[in-house]
Amino acid sequence: MTNMLSIARLAAQVAARQLTVEHLVGDALARIEPANRAINAFITVLGDRALADARRLDADLARGRYLGPLHGMPISVKDLVDVEGVPTTAASRVRRDHVARHDATAIARLRAAGAVIIGKTNLHEFAYGTTSEDSAYGPVRHPLDFTRSAGGSSGGSAASIAAGLCAGSVGTDTGGSIRIPSAACGTVGLKPTYGEIPCDGIVPLSRSLDHAGPMAADVASAWLLYQAMTGAPGSLASLPDPAGPGPGARGIRLGIPRRYFLDLLDEEVRARFEEAIDRLRQAGASVTDVDVPHVDLSGTIYLHIQLPESSAYHATMLERAPELYTLPVRLRLEMGRYVLAEDYARAQQGRELLQREVDATLENVDALALPTLPIPAPLLGQATARVGPAEMPVRALMLRLTQSFNLTGHPAISLPSGRTAGGLPTALQLVGRRHQTSDLLRLALRVETTLPPV
């Protein structure tokens, strides 16, 4: 984990000509081949193309043309997102012959900001899972324990960052697919406000729940990627001082929604969360308990929206070639065909209720604070996990603390918050007000300084 690449640190070296882009990109590419044999994070590596881009960017620097803090930064892309001239497989045999004709808008913006795309990362097929093990290209393995899942569906993206193979990644998040693998691997993952980053050129899972966002080693790096992906100009000078208006977390108001969100937690996850909250209190934050009255309905509401939207997108291929899907993904897609229109309509009403309730909960606090993942990274193939007295499906557990904020569209970020006794990362999730993602990032920068290093 100490090998993770920070854009905020590397950018100053590139700008000062202390580090060439070719060396930075070449070094990342050299690490990918041996690491990928172990963790299977990449489906496609763009070695020659990335080096050509790196040389061009070095030539730009020599002429005095500097594009900003992403100039020359090696970035991976979840293989659900179009990169011109490169296959977008969605980790499925269904799309084995697909080659993207254009960059997705988010990728075009990153390129314009100087990022170098070094490869496409592995994922749970069509982003339809939380463990990144149902993939036509084999499972993604956790960089710290090859027997465990890196989380999902953006598992390859998180693993590529945690293993030091890139300086950041583009992920997608429909029920937690940026935050879950970030939590599992000990990296930072941001789901912005719904609609802030365009999802054109991205294979949909559930159009009304899909978000695109940055994944990185630290909050500052995620912020720089977020700025570029939204089309805003970025600079190191634009990053606020993490100390903010005072030392530590002084003045930050956090609300903890204990009911539901803290009901079912692995005991080590619970201990690391409470330790993180104690650190924040000691650093000057005020912490109060809050409640989202109908949050326990999130799972039911989510399924009645996500299942039919996913099935509608795949309807033609399900009829034409169902055998091309992995069996678990195919079964979920088939389930969506049996959701009634009235159930979908009621779920949309429930979604609006949840959105109003989360808005109200945030009126008197700056952010909600809760764990990101109720359990440490599970073993590959693990179907259930025991949390307290309950034995629950791993998929439902992994979605439990994140999917509510896909329904409501609020920005949410996952930060590493410590390790279990076995050395697996745990994470703190912060949820901010809608359309105030920059405020959430500003707060996360300060919170990050109080948390233990991973």
C-alpha cells in the first residue's frame, strides 16, 4: 500500500521537470505485467499508445505547454467506459467484438487535462455485482490477499491503485461500485452528485442510478480527477488547505445515522469506525446521532428500480444469446423481467421520500458519517457472511451501506480508516448535500488528516 501513487505529489515533480512523463508512465507499465498475473486487475493494457502519449506530453512541456496537475498522470479506466479505438468489454463475452468509436465525455475531459490512459480494468460483468469475480476474464484478486475479493464492481480499478499501477482510475457506481472496492482495498473513491459527471459512452447498469466518478490514492488526487471529469479547470493551487479554518476537524459537524447503518457490522469494522469518530471528536468535530426514518426500505426500493432498468437494457441480447453471460449475472437480469410496472412506480415514489429525508437529515450537519462496507474484503466465492447473530448474503451486505445514496443522488466518498487485525482495510463513508460535492471534498480533505495511515 505504500507504493500507491499520489497525483498531488507527482504533479509538482512533473511541472518542475524533475520527473519525465515517459519515465512515470513507463514505470507504471513495467509494474503492471508482473502484478497483473497475481491480481488480474487489467483486461487491456495500452502500453505502446500510453508511451506515445507520454512522449508527446514531454514534448509539450519542453515547449512550455503545461496542461495542469493531471499532465502525464497514468490513469486506468473501468472497462465499462469507452476509450476511442479500444474494446469496451464490460468483462463479458457479450461484447467481445465491440470497439469504441469515441471517448466517453469523462475520458475526453481527462485527456484534455493531460491524463494518460494506460489500460482498461477488470470488473464484475456489466457492473452487476459487488465482488468482481463473475467476469469473462477471471476474478480480480485483492492486492493484499489473493484469496480475497477486491470488491466490486470497480474491483480492477481499486486494485490497480492499491498496487501502485496507476495514479487514479475512472469507476462507476450504481449501488456502491466505486465506494465498495475503494473500502475493500484501502483507497479513496468518490460518487459525486447524480448527473454531475456525464455517463454517455458508459455501458449502463441502471440509468437512473448510475454515477461515474474518480478513484485515487488520496482525497487531493480524487479532487483533481473530479475537477477534470466535470470539465472544471484544475490546479494544485485550487486545493484548499486541509487545515481549513482551524486545526484538525474543528468546526466540522457530523451526523451518525446509527439505526440501520450501524445495526449489522463486523466487530472489527465497528471498532475501527468508532475509533475514527473518536479521533474526529478529539480533533474538534462535533458529532450527533441522526436518523433517516425510512432508510430500512432502501434495499427493496433499490431492487425494484435497478432490476427492471438493467433487464430493459439487456432484453435483446438475453433473447439472442443468454449463454454468453456468466450464470449469476444472467439470473439477475432474468429476475428484472418479473418486476411489475406498479412496483417500479411505487419504488420511484419511495426514492423521492428517501431523498427528502436525507436532505432533511443534512440540514443541521455538514455530512453524514458511517462505515462504507460492513465487512472486510470477503473471500472469493464466499456466498454468505456472519455479522453478529445474522448470516447474510455477501452481495446484500456489501450493498447495505452504500445503495441508499445512489437512490437519493447525494455525493458520498469512502476514505481508508484503519486495518483489521488481519491487515485488511476498513473505511469511513462521508455523505454530503446534493450539488455540493466540492464542499464534501473540502471536508474530506480535513477528515483525512485525522485518520490513521493505511
